[in-house]
Amino acid sequence: MTGAELDEEAREELRTLPKDLAARVARHLVMAGRLAEEDPELAYRHARAARRLASRVGIVREAAGLAAYAAGEWADALAELRAARRLGAGDEAYLPVMADAERGLGRPERALDLIKSPEAARLDQMGAVELRIVESGVRRDLGQFDAAVVTLQVPELRDRRLRPWSARLFYAYADALVDAGREEEASEWFARSAAADRDAETDAAERYAELEGLDILDTEEGDEITESGDESAPEAVDAAEAVEVDEASAEVPVEDDPRAEEEPDAPEVYEGDDAVADAAVAPAPVFLEPKAENAENLGEAEDADEDADEEAGDEPKADDESKADHDEPKGDKGEPSA
């Protein structure tokens, strides 16, 4: 891996750095992107290494923010994405991510502020749908279950063509219907989500089976869904034909790197804000869930941290980086409830 795998736009931003330093940062960013779904924690460590080397490059702060979000580091995600926007790299496209991070920190009112901000009106169709999904979750956090359902009743919900957001939108709508006590309707929308979810990004098939009283069985010939206590279940067979059920992946523990540097807890993102006191205290679930850690990639992260430390002389002076980050707000780290 040389770093040339990075997309052209990102490499263009890195040209402001010395050639050797730009190549090192590019390699970290490539690894962060490759590991984002497979091992979010390791991906975040690569993004942090890139940030240490090039903290004033917007695309680096943007990558660090997205990696932090995927790893469940909500306060860091907010701080990095805000910094990226100040540096000209981030824009309103990341409002759904920032609003969802506010949910993760247990601040639904702050999430609503972002959702209702003027920047939200400039989102493209996909961004607008993602923001609606986050808003529905915020309404549920606040106990507004009927409002959560209505929030997702948008034209895209009735679109007969499958779109990139269809599976997630259908799933979020079904989830809102469950909380509103409308389980029969929810079952139908979980089935639609499972049929649209060709990449198995959600557990819609399992949720459908749970509501219908079905069991999901993995066989050598393929995945089948059968009704409990009944070997012939036409409805289950139809569901099996529409959706492919992933095999459960075994979790592989990863030992903590003893050389990984410890960072102090982040200060509050919003200090002295009265709206926070009124927000729901319980952390909220997010739609992106970190997957099992991968032990095979631990060695790469250790080498990545050692490379970053050995090249400390090449990174910008600590005083300059400190000055650049001095005004960045960061919030208390929180974990969303299941």
C-alpha cells in the first residue's frame, strides 16, 4: 500500500504537505477507510495517527470525525467534524452524523437544533432521508412515539423503486411503529426492509421473524425461516426467498495496545446551556453499530502508532496544533443505550 489508493480529491488536499509526510498520512487514511466496517476501533486509531501528522488538513479531520462516529466516540466525532467544517472540508452533508452523535451523548434537544438548522434545507435527497431517520430516533428518545412515525412518512417511503436509503428508511419506520404499539404494521415494514437489504446491513429479517413467531435456521443448502413447531410455513418460505440471512460472526477479542497513548477526557461541547438540562438523560441508540474487533489487524495499528511517533519531528509544532484546536468544543463521551 502506497497511499495512491486514496481518491484524487483527498490527495489534492494532501499536496499542501511535504511529499513524504503526505504519503504517510495517505496510507493511514486508506487503512481507516478499509477498516471502517470490519474493525471501527482500529480504523479510528489509523485516523488518529493521520490527525497527529496533519491536524490542519480538512480532509484529515473529516476522516477522523467519521471514524470516531463509527467507533462510538460521539464527542470526538462532533469535535472533529466541526473542525473539518471550519477548515472547509466538512459541509452540511454531515449534519445527520453530527445530530446522531448528539443523540449518543444523550442530548436530543441539541440534535433537534441541528435538524432544524438552515443548513439542513441544503441537504440532498439522501442526506434529507438520513436526517429524517435521526429525527425519528430523537422523537422516540423524547417519548414522542406518534411523532416519530409521522416524521418518516415522506414520499421516499412509498417509492416503488429501491434506493440506497430504502432498507434503512423501511427499518427505521418499522422500529418507530413498534414503539408506537403498531406491531402488525411494523411486521410488514420489517419484511420490506429485509427484502431491500441486499447487503445485510440490518437485522430486519430477525425482527420480522420475532414479530411473526418464526425461527431463522441456517442450513447447508441455504438460509430458511420456519414457523416454531411447524415444518411447513408458506409465509416463512416467502420471507426466506426475499431476504438472505447472514451467519452470526464470531467475536474475536483484541488486546489493548500497551503503547497506545491515553488521551484525557474531552470537555463539554456545550457548557452552561440550559437546553441540555431539559434533554433526555438516557443515551440513545444509533443506526451504525460497531462490529466485532479483528485481532488480525492489531499488528497494523501498533505499527501505525509507532510510525506516527517516530516521525514526530515531521509533524507541525505542538504549539501550532494546540492553537488550531484551542477553540474546538468537545463533549463528554457517552454510550447509546441498546
